[in-house]
Amino acid sequence: MKAFGKIISHKTEGKKILFQFENGCGRLEVLTDKIINVFSGFDCDYHRSRAIEGDKAVPTEISVSTEGESVVVKTASLTAKVFDNFYVDFYDEKNQVLCRDYRGERCIRGKITEEMRVLAASEGHSLDEGAKEKKIQVVKQMEGDECFYGLGDKTGFLNKRGYEYEMWNTDEPAPQVDSFKSLYKSIPFFVTLRKNVVYGLFFDNSYRSVFDMGKESDDYFWFGCEEGNLDYYFIAGEDMPQVLGGYTYLTGTVPLPQMWTLGYQQSRWGYVTEEDIMEVAENMRRNQIPCDVIHLDIDYMERYKVFTWNKERYQDQKKTIRDLKEDGFKIVTIIDPGVKVEEGYDIYDTGVKEGYFATTPEGEIYVNAVWPGDAVYPDFGKEEVRKWWGDNQKFLLEQGVSGVWNDMNEPASFRGELPADVVFTDEDEISNHARMHNLYGHNMAKATYEGLKKHDGKRPFVITRACFAGTQKYSTAWTGDNHSIWAHLQMAIPQLCNLGMSGMSFVGTDVGGFGSDTTKELLIRWVQTGCFSPLFRNHSAIGTRRQEPWTFDKETMDIYRKYVKLRYRLIPYYYDLFFEGETSGLPIMRPLVLHYEKDENVKNNNNEFLVGENLLVAPVTEQGVTCRTVYLPAGEWYDYWTGEKIEGESYILAKAPLDTCLMYVKAGSIIPNFPEQEFVGEKEIDTLILDVYAGQGSYEHYQDNGTDFAYRQGEYNQYHIEQKENVLKISLAHKGYEKIYKKVLVKFAGKQWEADFADGMEMILK
Ligand code: GLC
């Protein structure tokens, strides 16, 4: 990066502190007392953010002074000191160092010679020279004990320390291993944790960028990019949840979903006909495996043309979908962005006529290939195109479809990557692929969300593969094409936890694995992990070994059923977490470090996770293993299956035979349960079932109609539940939904009590 040189002058305009350096300008902007933006316009003088919508600045007291060589900007909780060369250091209110710019040179690795390259290439290796100096580059000093979390869906373990990543949405079906630098999602945000220090950094730049978390050197970590602006947010907080709250304050939280979307979902690329779908539905019900959703992959379309239905494979899809709905099944269909080039096909014709597709710099419509063969790319950065795409969802809704799965939106292209200069639009500006690539899936999901919201009125259920920061406002996501290998089951835990640490909390992996062939044992262990991921879908690739729950033996099916049923029992707990998450931004599936950041034992815990704050899950993710160590953090915990009480801050050795996924509940927890159901909404639920674990604690339980946006007008109930010294108190903290529970059933220490519900009731648990 060019050196900014000495500070010539600075002035304060409202919450902005503008700097004139010898070689350019920069500014700091205080958004809240914990969030400061650092900006220099390399490309334009304003934030070109698609992640942050609206003005996030709130009235904040600030003071600006000079101290020696630096200009000091202070809020109640954060101090930023700006020096020559636009070095910015951050301190907390006690003047403790949070994060400083690194003053030295980067130590870029020695050059790779042509000879080395040729030699390595003889065996198929490609050598990586490492990232060069970037035009825009932020290098932060490593204070020593940093751990890094977040960065979206990157491969490998939880803590990203020591690795280098790239933000470039990438469709890569080969088994995704630790050395991969990028996958489908680009979320340029991470949380840094040190002893007594935590903060977040969000680099709001959509171009291809590099994040080096200490690979190049142990003295610093850095991120940078060749284009766009220097535009990053420093996010302070007292603890990790607050930092994450700061990030989701900027980029948005996950809206409360429809309740059925939390049910089990069955999918496979290769359910070709109406009969295939009916067979899946029948098997689910016959084998009493609860299920809410069946996905239709590309096979349902006519020659992979989006917004069409294959008439040979379906005699009457509307009737099929209606019949399935009566049996409690919802249909979700895949929609890819690539539109088949075919005159006479209305989506293609309209797009051509209205200029809705990306073009070459010469103005020709840009053509590449995806499933339908030659295909063109809708220009989702343009509001008009998003509206058109959104309106096309009507076709799916009219068939009876309940949710839309957006795939291939990196965007994928079978004839090589789109050139950087393909012309796309970025709202009101002419733009290009280099800038819009990482935003493509985001804008497509936004178009889908807005279309569904407008034409359906229900809370839209969108699933996307590609994302950018902020996509959580519009869509859930799955982690794309994993494989049926144990390494990918292991990776599922840190990957989903890091997505949660990046604001994307409604996420899941393809349970059983997508590519390659699963085994009985792998499928069992995967469902034991997957039943806890917010998005719970079994999906597999065409031609691989079938992996529906009934395709192995009775033992597999019995265990599979046990865990799907467990998930259905916990749906109200998940729903409460989603309701809370819409405000707090906290994920559902959480790494232990999120709540126990002072505990050294959990900073690198890759094989356990929390659901909410109180349920700890320790699945087996290795072949043949039936016993494992579990770390329980501070507090008292109960074994979910045996009720045994265990003192925390300890490692235990626990038996986990094939039918057991180890689970522990924190003392004092109150967990709402649903009765057994084949699908969400099968039964009218008028009893509040509470699973209570001895100790002291309180819980907020939420209840609404589970489908639309009436809750935002106050149409919901909230129950405040408290337990202390064997007394359980329940009161209605908010009353706005007509269906108040009639009864309460409490399960406690192996006994149970039932009573009529009354606001302000007390139950003695003895
Ligand atoms: C992509 C998706 C996968 C889907 C397939 C066919 O590989 O990631 O989930 O089944 O395309 O549509």
C-alpha cells in the first residue's frame, strides 16, 4: 500500500474526523461508542456497502484531541489513536491495547523460480508464492496469543490462526480440505480473542481479498485487496457475544423463520419424477421418521430452464404438491441463476429485451455454461432485475412451492471463470464481475427473499450457497458440496460454528455427505451431529450410494429416527433461540469459546458445540469410536441421557456407543419441548412442556403463529420462567397471541407434574 505520509491536518465534522496526509486523505467515523470505521477512498469517497443497509450511526459522545504525534478520538468505551501513515491503534477505556497497526515491512516469502515451478508441475503440484503487497492493505500487530474466529465457511478447524484465506466465492466440488483458501461464501469479518481482549474487524470490500491470520509471519496478521476502498470497522465489546452483536448490528440479524423450516428435510439430486417424490414421502411416514420438507433438485425443471416444470416427469405437480401438503410435507425447489439461452423461452426473451443480463464490455450479452448448457447471468445488482426475479417466484408459489433453494450463485460457470470485466450493475453504477462476483449470491438471495415476501406474505424460506456479509438478512445457507468422508463430518462443527460467528446462523451441511459414498456408520454419526444444525437436511449427489434413512438396515433407521425425533422435541428451544437471535445476532450453534472465552481449554475445541447457551453436544466424528473425551466448561452439567450430574471445568471420558450422541445440559436450564409429531403443526399444542434441570436459572419462551410477520406487530406471547430452590414460576411477560397454553407439564429429576396454566403460577418441584 502507498504510504500516506505525515498528518498535515485534521478536522472534526460531526462524528467524522477527517485527515489530510501528505499523500492522500483518510477518515475515522464513530458509529457507536464501540464501533469505529476507518476509511480512505481509493475508488470513491463513499461507503459502497452492500452488507450494511441504512445509516448505523447513533448519537455518541466523542472527544478529539492531540497527544504527541497522534490524534486521539475517544468514546465512552473505545479510543482510537491516529498517527502518520494512517496508522490507527485501538485501546479500551482502561487504556489497554486492543489492536495496533504493525509498523514494520511485511516479510513476503522468497520468489519461486521457474525451475521449482516446472519440477513441481511434473507431478501435478502448483506452487503458491503467497500474497504480494496489496494496493489496500491493513497490517495489524500480533500481540502474541491471538485466536481468530469467523471468516465464513472456510475449511479446517475453528481457530483460523496461522492460515491464509481468500475471499472469492468458489464452486469447488473436490473434497474440501484445510489447504483450500476459499469456498462458496465470502464473509470478511473475524473476531480476535486474546487474554482479556476481544474485538472484531470487518473489511467491507467486495473485491477478491486476502486474509492472512499469521501465515506469513507471527509478528502480524493482515488483510488486503487490489481494488475498492480501504473501509473497515473496528468493533469493540466486553465479550465475544457483544462483538458479534456489533457486527450483526451493522450487517443485520437472521429474521425469525417459519417454524416448519426447523423440521427435517430430505433431498437428493436424482428425485426425478413425481413418483420418486411420493415414494420418499411414503417412506418417511411409513417408517415414522418425522419430516417437513422434500427438496426438488434440478431434475424437476424442463431441461434445466428456471421457472419451468417438467411436464413429462410430472403429470400434475400442483396436485402432487397439494396432496403432499395435506400429509404435512412442504416442497422446496432449486433455482439457479444461469438462464438457458433459448429463443421463445420467456425468461430468456424478457431478460434479453429488458437488458437484464450481464454483458461483455462491448455490450453483447455474456454467455457461459451451466446445467442448461449455454446460459446467461441475470444482473442482480440492479434493483429492477431483482424485482423481476422476485416476481418470477410467483410461478413457484402458484405450483404450491414453500421455499426456494438458490444454488450455483458464486456464480458457477462450466467454461471457466467469468472475466473480471464482464459488465454488471451495482445499484446505480455500472460495475464489473471483479466487484460483483462476491455479491452475486447475496443479491440473488435478496431478490428471492423480497419476491417471496411480496407474493407470499409469509417469512421467506431461502437457502443459498454463495453469500457475502449481510446475506443472513435474506437467506439460510448450506455449506455446498461436501463429501461422505469422516473429515467432512469433523469439519462440519467448526465450519458451522464459524458461519455462526460470521452472522450466518441458519446454516447446515448436507447430512450424510453430498459427493462420494456414505456408510452406515458415517450416516448415523452425521445425523447425530446434523440434527443439531439449524438447517437439517440430508442431501446427496446423483450416482452416489443412496442415503435416505431407510436405505441401510433396521439399526440405522432406528437410530436415525431417534435423532430426528430428538430434533422435533427441541424445536421450541430452537425457535426461542431464533427469536432471541433476531435481536441479539447470536447464532444457534455456538463454539464453546463464545460463552467461555476466558477458558483456555475451549479456544481450540473443534469437536463439541453448544446449542444456545445451555445444551452442549459432543458427537462422535471418527469411524469405530465408541468412547471419547468431553470437556465440560465451568458450572454443573447433567448428562442428557442418564441424568448424571457432572462438575464442569473438567475433562471426562464418556461412552458413546453407535446409538448415542453425547449431550449435556447446564444445571438450572429450562428447555421447552414439543410432543412427538410427524411434522411441525401436526398437533395443536396447548401444553407447555418444560424439561427442567435442577439449579438456579431463568428462561424466556416465545410463542406465535409460526408463519407470518404478525409478531412484528406484537402478536406473540412470551413466557418468563424462573427456577430457584425447587420453585418454578411462570408468568406471561408479553401477551399478544390468542393461543395461550392451557396446561403446563414439567419434567424434573425423573418425575413429572402437570397443572393448568395460569399467569404468575408457581410449582413446587420436589
Ligand atoms: C450443485 C449443488 C448441489 C446440487 C447440484 C445439482 O452441486 O451444490 O447441492 O445437488 O448442484 O443441482
